[in-house]
Amino acid sequence: MIFRPLNDRGVIARWQQYLPVSDATPFVSLNEGSTPLIHSPKLSAKVGRGCEFYIKYEGLNPTGSFKDRGMTVAISKAIEEGAEAVICASTGNTSAAAAAYAARAGITCVVLLPAGKIAFGKLAQAFMYGAKVVAIDGNFDDALRLVREIGETEPIAIVNSINPYRLQGQKTAAFEIIEELGDAPDFHVLPVGNAGNISAYWMGYQEFHQLGKASRAPRMIGFQASGSAPIFHNKVIENPDTIATAIRIGNPASWEYATAAVTNSNGAIDIVTDEEILSAQMWLASNEGIYVEPASAAGIAGIFKSLDPARAAERRFPEIPEGSRIVCTVTGHGLKDPDVAKEQCGSVIPAPAEKNEILRRLT
Ligand code: AN7
């Protein structure tokens, strides 16, 4: 089956000339990418001194996370190379994306998940898209190790971000930001788990800088959850833990790329606590109408930490010069993880089905 897009939507169709695709590559696409870059007047005001703050809302991709950008390329190349099955380890979003794009391509998808540590929305996606879901008695790092082992002996394509096509696809988010802002921002803030996304953005920013499409590349600022912060602590974390299950990773696959991105961009890796993550998640939903999953709020939590004068001594975020433009990627949709929200929800107001009774309860 040959897939061709109806229009120029979708990461491969839009950015074809910058991607490792050819006329022989089928486009397995769900019209991913081209996500909104939303200006935040409230966060701009919080940063102050004429700075402008933008949110790249990746939760609006077809499976609800940024993983679709890389998966369209990885699955398209797998089909081009004749694969009939793909496999990945995942904290949830990669498996949702792999399952969806494999379904679209008509091939088998196997996902290895850490048992009991996947947000329910993501598990539901893997099942609904028809993947074979294996829950292992271990964490994400164990699952990724097993995927590598299986890939060595079995005729199955690995679509984790150790597959270079994934980062190629993900770098297109940086292109979109440059196109929309007319230049690269001064700072790019995002959550870090397996460290593929920070590496991919840095690739994309550098590529457009070298092509003269941007006058600079931003300083890359990544935030890890404090219980799962191997890059911050510069050591493998054997038993990573955080409520932000998407970034519950102790030995990131793209560790070296991420370190290079941070060093070469004069950026930083910092940490935020689960409490800070949940509070930023709630703030973003209730102040900007942008509902993201906990991991996705890590960057916003990081901004709040960096602006708190009481934390000045411990923060790694560099000084933000006057008039800076800051982009923060929020990586996944809030509906992915309804259970976390349940715990944060207030109680409902019970009322009889009668107008005056309702109004009385609202005063
Ligand atoms: C919402 O799905 O690793 O640093 O297996 O789902 O590129 O890993 C997910 C990661 C941030 C971290 N936000 O990005 C997986 C997986 C969300 C995520 C990250 C993930 P990377």
C-alpha cells in the first residue's frame, strides 16, 4: 500500500526536504505537527521586563503527545524497509503513538510497559489501536533494555528514540517555532525523560541556524522530576520515581546528546518536585485553559522555580535578559492521565434540578 497525503499537513509532507525520506518512502501520517504556539500574557508578565512567553502545545497532536512527530517518520521508514512489526518500550506516550501509526500502516505493534506505572489514558490508547501490550515486572529502563535485546534476534523494528528517525521527526517542532516567531527564541524550556526531545529540538534549531533561517539557537533548559533526575545528578538512578510517570526514567537513551545540547547551547538541566509539577499543571489549566499531563508541566514548574527569589541560590536557570523570548513545550495532553486529576479535583456541588436551588448554591 502506498500512502500519499491529501495536502501538505503532517510532519513529513511539510518538512520533507529536511527529513531522511525519498520518493520511495510511504507517508504514514495522521496529519501530526503544526501545533499551536500560544502566547501567554500571564507568564510573560510573571517573567516581566518586556519578556514574551509562548507555549508550544504538543498535546494537540493526533495521539495527544509530541511523540507523533517522530513516529510518523519512524513508521514510514520501517514500512519502506519492509518491516511487518515494530516494538517499543514506553512510559506510555511512545507506545500510544507507535500503536496508532502501526495501525494506520497495517503492521503489528508490540509495546513493553512498566506494569502499574502507565497513565490510564495511554494504556487505553495502546489497546484501542490494537497493539500487543506486555506489562513487565520492571521499570522503563528494564523495558528498553529488553527491547534492544529482542531487536537483536527478532525480525522486528525498534521504534524507540534509539531509532534515529524518531529524533529527525521531532526536530520539526523547532522549525515550526522559528517559522512562527520569525527567529529562534532566546530560551527553550521543556521536560526531560529519555532525553530525546531536548536533543531533537537542539538538532532542529541548529539546522535552521546553519541554513540562515534563524539568527541564533536558543539556550536549552530541561527539567527533570527530582525523583528521576539522572542527568541532573550525573548518575544512573536505579529506582526512579515521580507522579509524572511519563518521565519516570533513570537511564536516558539520549543522555549524551542531551548533555551536548545543554553544554553547546549554554543551557541547563534542573529539577522540580512532584508538588511543584502538580501545582504548575493546575496553574496552567486554570489560568491559561491549557490542560497538560503532569510530566508536561515540568517546564512550567521550572519557570516558577526559577522566578522564585527564595530559590535563587539553588536554581540553574540562567538570568533572563530583558526582552527575551521564551518558548516552553508542553508535551502531552492532560486527558492522558485522568487519575492524577481526580486526586486534585474539588468536590461537586450537589443540587436538585431546579433553577433557584442551583443559583442559591452558587452564591
Ligand atoms: C508527556 O513515552 O519516554 O525526554 O516512553 O511522554 O524525549 O523522553 C515519554 C517521554 C516528556 C520526555 N513529556 O521526553 C515514552 C517516553 C511527556 C512524555 C517526555 C515524555 P523525552
